[in-house]
Amino acid sequence: MTIKRRQFLAATAAGALAVPLAAPFISKAHAAEFAWKFGHGFPASHPLHVRAVEAAERIRKETNGKVDIAVFPNSQLGGDSDLLAQVRSGGIEFFSTGGLILSTLVPVASINGMGFAFKDYDAVWKAMDGQLGGVIRKGFDKAGLHAFERIWDNGFRQITTATKPITGPADLAAFKIRVPVSPVYVSLFKGLGASPTSINLGEVYAALQTGVVDGQENPLVVADTAKFYEVQKFCSITNHVWDGSWIVTNGRSWRGLPEDLRQIVSRNLNDGAQQQRQDIAGLNEALQNSLSQKGLTFNKVDPAPFREVLRKSGFYGEWKAKYGEEAWNALESSVGALT
């Protein structure tokens, strides 16, 4: 199945924009031995939900109905913080969100948010499917959660501006930029010499329109669905942060599942992640073409000068101390030296 761009235009990279509620996917098994719930905040049109539904159906068939997973989109079972609490307590069995949210429980989960760490997707998957992903999953295990081997894709974040393209670090000096309410993002842009301001997503359009901030950073899908192209002129492909969504499950529930069934669930969710990654790559390419037609001028950015500024400002050193040697060494083994 190929996910069409029009199916996705109502979505955001983090499910943060308001969307209509959609019915959850619930398979038709009547006597499942393991009837489980999977909650997340993405819209029903988002590739993560679409591929999760497909995976759940394959799991039901391959387990002969023993494992029946109902997938609930649109935060129908609660917001991210509530869903995290529910999966920890066993109120639901599966939850998916990004590392920044999960880092409130597993601090190392936000390490993929290091600014300019990943130059492209090859570097991302080398790290997240390899040593770094293994370190993060160990953190989940210690917190009583099981994270599957393949993280799902939320995409790279890009910078849009009203007055000039961002071509190098100097363009960010004293630049008023909106960032999410997150210490990592604030620290990143302060390290680059900018003036970051944390503003809720729903208020960003007005802030750009009135000049409260001069620019913002988000995956392209947010720039499209939030219509930032109406109040921004340039989009710089900085790829400054990559984020993904882990699917995690309650550790007790997972250990209570027979090994043969665990293998079926893992294989299908990991296969779904691979398919969803391809979906996101295609959608990003389509969105860049679409946004160009809507008036945004695009330019690509060399990450090396930004890395050097962050190194000199102490950004990488500060976060290395917070994440610890094991996690930081795993990151650098995939992306090269940062400190």
C-alpha cells in the first residue's frame, strides 16, 4: 500500500494540530487471548497510524486471533503524558511518541534531538538501528517498558523565515525563532546565537504574522498544514534535528506473551516501521515541491559550520555530560565526533 499525500495533509509530524476524531482500528477477532490497546496522538491519516493498523491486522491473522490489537489515533485514549502513564501502569499495552516526550521517563531517549548530529537518513538509521538504538532500548527496559527494534520516522526539522534564508550560523545571530517548549531546542538555538522563544504550535502563525518571531522550525508537513507559507518566504533545508517515534509496550504484558507470539508481534511492527519510513520520505519530497508552488524559496545548508559553532559554544559538551559516555560514544560512532 502506498500512502498518498492528500491522505496526510491533515497530519502533523507530532499530531499536534487539531484534527477530527477517527474511529480506532479494532480487528474482528471475538476471543483473543491477548486483547490489547495501542494509543497514540497522530491523526488517522498519518503513516504511523496507517502502518500500525496494517501491522495489527497481520498480527491477528498470523497468531490465529490470539493477539488482537486495537489501534486508537488522535489521542483518543489521552494525551502523550497520560498515555505514557497508562502504558507504564498496564492500562494500555502499546504507546508511540517521540524521544522528547519519552525522555521525561528515559532521559537518553531524547539524544536523537542533538542539533546537526545527523547529516542525512543514512546516518540516522545507522545510529538508531544500531548501537545508539540499543543503548536507548536498554533505558526503556530499566523503566519497565519494551521498545521495538525499529523506530518509526517523524522526519527532519527545517527552518522557515520571513526576511532571509538561513545559509550559515551567522544568519541566526539574534534571530527571533519559535521553538517547542523543550530544553533541548532552547539550548540548541541559544548555542547558535539565536533568540529562541517557546510558543505553543497553535499560536505560531499569529506570532509569525505579527513579527513576535521572525521564523520557526518544524518538519515540512507542519509548514504546510499550518499554512506558514502565507507568512514566511524562505525555507532552509537545515535538517538540524531528526525525530522519530518509538513504539513501546508495557514490560509485564510483553513478558507474559509466549515467545512465538512475541516474535510475530515484533516482526510485524518492525516491518511496519520500514514501510512507514518510505512513506515519510516520499511525502517530504512531495511537500517540498508543493510548498515551492505556494511561494516558499528553498535552499540547502551545509551542517559543518553549525556543528563547529555548537562545539565551541559548549552545547555538545553540556549534553554529553547529561547523557553519559555510553550513549554519547554510541552516537558519535555513527555520526562522527561532535565534541
